[in-house]
Amino acid sequence: MKPEALVSIIVNCYNGEKYLRKAIDSILSQTYKNFEIIFWDNQSTDGSSAIFNSYKDLRFRYFKAPIHTLLYEARNYAIEKASGEFIAFLDVDDKWLPNKLEKQMLCFADPKVGLVCGNFWIKHERKHKMWIALSKQVATGWVLNNLLESNFVGLLTLVVRKSAFDMLSYPCDKRYHIIGDFDLVIRLSINWKLEYVKEPIALYRIHGNNESSKHRDRHINEWTCWLNEMESNEAIRTCESWYMVVNNFIYLQAIDMSLQGRKKEVFKLLCRLPFGIQKLRLLLAILLPTIIINHIKN
């Protein structure tokens, strides 16, 4: 890997003016300078386009979507515009630390490494708290089984070889709005090694308007679709940790049912889970009021 390799940074935006300037400035502060920004405006109606276009930098490329689409379909359109040998992602409500790209690009010296991620800070805007996302050691190399056990890849830290994208049957799954990053990383990890920067290299904001918190029903439906389809993918289904993905989905369904007061259905799902922390939490979900279940879920 040549140190001067071009990195295409995918910035998808839909009404993201609140944090957009901070996100862009964090890209400009990178110590690794050979990048371009592919800014995909998904029919924003706020001042996002004006903010982005106020930057007079030849590395900045603005595209306006002809129609509004789901997030991962929009990501695909942005990827199509990329010129770089590597693809990185930053959503408008997050930001990077200055040495993010520099540290990650060094990890691509191994030609079998197709994707690199890293640790990151989580900032809860309402509670005014910050913490490190990953406190335990993270596996590297051939990590498909590890990712099925516990997904540790934050999209805001992900850098992918363009050639790894090109090997996939399709880049992002355009049907997904919530779990598209997980699906993408899992499919990439079948044929490529993963490397990881253990120091925090980015900041992820929780602000109550994150897509996964706004679309609970869609989240459940997307997981249902993904699990049904991956049942026929031998490389994924035969991993030792496949059962953990299934159990995590059962737990997600059950917590959602608890919030809707569907206690009898929660009990049926409770019986399907092995003994462990998730089973104990679901038992509490049956016994406790919904307001407390919201606290457990979060």
C-alpha cells in the first residue's frame, strides 16, 4: 500500500446541519491529507447543502440525490462516485480525531487486510457523559466468527479497500436503513482480514435522533430479513457464533414486545433463550413496569 493512496470519505446527509460543520472540520484536521469527500445530500430541506458548499476545497464533491432513499441505498450511490483506492465513512453527527486516517492506513500494509476499524468515544448529548466504546480486547485477522458473537465495528471508524467492495455481489444492501453496516462488515469479513486501532479515533454522538432509536419497527424487520437470508449462507450459518446472533435477535424482539406491553409473547421468547444475562433481563421485563424496561433497554 502506497502511503499516498487516495481515501474517498463517504458523508451521507439528510437534514444534518446541526453537527455538519464539526464533522467536516474533523476531516479537514486529518494528518493524512490525500482524501476526497463524497457528500451525498439525500434531499435535505435544511441548510446542510449551504454549509457544505461554503467550503472552497477541490477535494470536496457535492451530489444531490434525485429522490430521497433509504440510508444504505444512498451510501451505494455515494460509493459509485468515489475515486479512491480506499473508502471511509463519516455521518454528519459524528466526528474524527486528527490522526484517525493516518493510523488506519498503516494497517493496510498487509494486502490481505480488507477493512480496518478502531475504538471510539461515545458522547451522550442529553446526559453530558462520554465513555470509550470498546473496553475489552478486540480480535483481528479472520474475525467473522468474532463479529457474529459481538459486533465491535463502528461505521464511523471503518476504512475498506475499494477492491474488497468490488469483490462483493453488491456493496451495501439497499433494503436496509439500520443494520446495513453490520451486514456489510460481515460479508467483507468472509474473504478479508480485519485490523483494528485500539486507541479511540472518532466520536459517536447519542442525541435521541439517531436512526436506530427512531425506527424500532424497521430495526426488527431488517433483522428478520437478514437472519432468514443468512440461513442459506454456509460461510455464515456454520460459524460457531451463529446461534448468538439468533439469540440476540430473540432478545431484541422480546424487549420491543415488553415496551408494547405484550408480556405473554415475551414469556414465549424467554423460554427459547439459554440461561444467562439476557434471560434474566427478560424475566425482569415481564415483572417490571414499562418505564423501568426502557431503562434496561438503554
